[in-house]
Amino acid sequence: MRDVRIKGKTATSARVSRPKIRFERTFQASAKEVWELWTTKEGLEFWWGPEGFTTTVHKLDLRPGGEFEYAMTATRQDLIEGMKAMGLPLTSVARGTYTEVTRPRRLAYTTLADFIPGVAPYEVAALVEIQPLGRGVRMVVTEDAMHDELWTERSTMGMNSSLDRLAKVLKAR
């Protein structure tokens, strides 16, 4: 199941309150399986990032106040060309801080958006909620919209692609 909604209008500045984007999926998996894929180095490296990217986790301190750092690298030729055309590096490093860790149901974190040319760095908050649902789970990811409509669209496409990869991993188990 796929559901993406943007509430309110897209903000024009990174400094003002931004609307939220919501992603919803259901999986025939346990909450523990989904949690492990979100919270371990091996799990994240297996599925995180859009199709055509690989992810390498450098730091993962899973506790409130703990930090994470991972690198996403474009590996598919069309994406490599697109990144170059936009003046973006092929590898971007994401850094953030966990703000809530409630095993195996809730994971909240902020990521520093410091990779956008011409835009001052700002934080993007996200919340992952995993709820048992019959023989599976319902997962809802809510995150801040980006600073403008174009980057919000890119972020939405990236998260949808990542969650599609997560669904494939869970289906193969």
C-alpha cells in the first residue's frame, strides 16, 4: 500500500515551519524484522537509498542523542549523468541525530540537509512508526518537506524508491 500526502503549502524558506510528507506501507513481516532493517548497519546498507544508489553506514549510535552518518553513492549510469548535470557530487554524506528510539515501534531522527547548492544547511525531522497489523505491520514515515517544491518532490521520489526497496527485501525473506 502506498500513500503520500503533503499537508499545507510548501514553504519557500528553510527557516520557516515546513509542512509534513507522509508515507504509508503495509508489509507481511514482523515489527522486529522492519525495525532491524531501519536500525542496523547491515539492514540500512541492504535497502536504504533510491534504486541506483548504494549506501555505506559509517556511524550508527542508536539511542536518543546518538548520531548517524552514511554515504549514498549513485551507481546507475543515468543517475551518475543526472547528478553531474545538476552539479551534485556522486556521493553525498548524510548526518543526523536520533531523537527517539522506542524498540520496535518508533524511531525519530533529524538529518542535516547540507548538500543543496546555494541553500543554507537546515534540519529535516522524520518519524518512523511501526504498528502490528494482523499478520504483518503498518509502517508510517512522516518527514518535513524540504525548503521548496522541487527539493520536496526529489525527497519524496527518493523516499518512495527507498521504501519500495525495503518492501522487496521484506518480501524476499
